[in-house]
Amino acid sequence: MPLELEPGLIRALALGLPLLLCLGAWVLDPPQGRRLGGVIAATLWVFATLYPVQLLAIQQGWWTFDAVGGTLRTFPVDLWLGWAVLWGALPALFSARVPLAAILGLALLYDAAFMPLCAPIVQLTPTWWWGEAIALLVCLLPAQLLARWMQSQHHLWARASMQAIVTGLVLIWILPDAVLTQTNGNWNHWQAQPHWLNGLLLLGLFVVSVLGLWAVGEFVQRGQGTPFPYDPPARLVTTGPYALAANPMQICAVLFLLLWGAFLGSAWIAFGLTGAIYFYNIGFAAVHEKEELELRFGRRWLAYRRFLARHSLLSAFSRRFYTPRRGA
């Protein structure tokens, strides 16, 4: 008779066990610098790509979930986070010592032993190995390659492209899907809007996306780095969109979510998520710019900021319309 565990215990172990293993590995050999960046980037990749893989598995009938509370499209969030740590952070902590083929084999053995024990939360079908194989190839393998490439500073365009994919999945799909699910919204709201409005919104989304990708390309080509804070450009980038703003990617993300929220008819997406990005920008990003960039680039960074203060579009607009007249 197969061992059956309580659903609450299954969900606790699915998240707690990977976290404990990761914590132990972290304490034994704390990651720093690019190695830490690789650990974070690998976890984010698994988190972002695991969601569409799980939805595909459910659609194809490889497995289903039967959980109450704490789910997104029936996918338990605790299993999701545990999987991201197990396939992202934990292997990346051992990337210098364990070959990639061994990591893939160990992950396969772990799932072969653990997933059947997750019933009834996870209900496997005889074809579940297809889903496992796709998850390994789409989620785990690229995540660990990304972690290794960040540490070795190889494959710059691939690193930047993978970071852009993660950002796109999170901003376009995962976060909006979570918001729409919790606010009783739906992805079909645009069908009730006028065609001309949808056309304008889609055009705006296209322009903003191109500008954001252009900024990423400038980081790669001119700066020889990526937007990820632990994988930054080696040279100060002041060309392209950076000739007009110091944070064009954050600006594009805010504009994108405003337009995307309008297209989907969700004020929560338009203003709630953009508010989160705004607070990130004035919090972490502002501190990072003031301390890290000034330390790395010194007077060049300060001169660039002074240039933007005088020549950016926003400053030109403010001088044109808000500069007091003499004697005012």
C-alpha cells in the first residue's frame, strides 16, 4: 500500500525541504558576487518558466493538482516556490563542484521519489514523465546554464536574452494573471473595447517594448553587461535611450503595465503593479545608483547625471513651461 501523507504536510515539505537544503548549502559556502547573482537568476528563471510548463502539463493530462487555497490556476504556490528553490538556487550553489549532468540526474531521481508521494495534492498519470522531461529541459537546464554563464561571464547575449524572457513572462503573464484571478478579472476584457482603442494600446505596447529592448541591447553592446544588478555593464552606458533617461527600462516597465492594464481593463494591473515598480525604483534602484554606480564610474557618472538634468526631455519640458519669468 503506497504511503499517503496529509495534504498540509505535503505542501509544507514541498516548500520547507528545499529551503532547508538551500539554507544548509548557503551556510556551508555563502555565495557572493556573480555566484550569488547566478543563484538568484537561476531561481527567477525556474519560477518564471515553471508556470507555463505546469499549465501545459495540466492541459496535456500529465498531472493535475488538487489543493485548497494558495493556488494560481490550481497550481499550489508553495509547491511552485519550493520547485523554484530546488531547481534554481540549490543546484546553483553547487555549480562549481557538481557537473550539470549529475544535477539533472539527481533532480530526476528526486522527483521520481517525491512526486508520487505528493498524492492527492499532485495526481500523476502514466504519461507524467513527458511533463518531467519538458520541465527539466525548459526550467532546470537553462537555469543552471544561466548561473554558470553569469559566474564565468560567458554568452553575454544569451544571459541578457534570458533575463528579458523572465521579465516578459512576469510582467506580461504571471503577475497580471495573479491580479486578474484575485480581482475577478479576465483576459477577454479587450474584446468589449472599441477597436480603435485596442489598436492604440497595442501600438503603445509595441513602442514601449521596443524601447525597453533597445535599452537592454545598449547595455549588452555598449556596456558589455546586462540589466541584472549582479551582472552589470563594465562600462557606463549613455547612448540610445540612456541619452534621455538614466532608467529607461524602469520607465518602460511602468508605461507597459499602464497600457497593459488599460488593455485588460484592470486598474490593479495599471496602478497597483506600476506602484510596486515605482517604489522599487525609488528604493533599491535609487540606492544602487547613488552608491554602486558612483563608486564604479566616479566623475563620469556624476557628469552624466548633470547632463541629464540639463538636456533630458523632462527637464526641457519643465524649463519650457515651468521656469518663472524674470520678476515673477
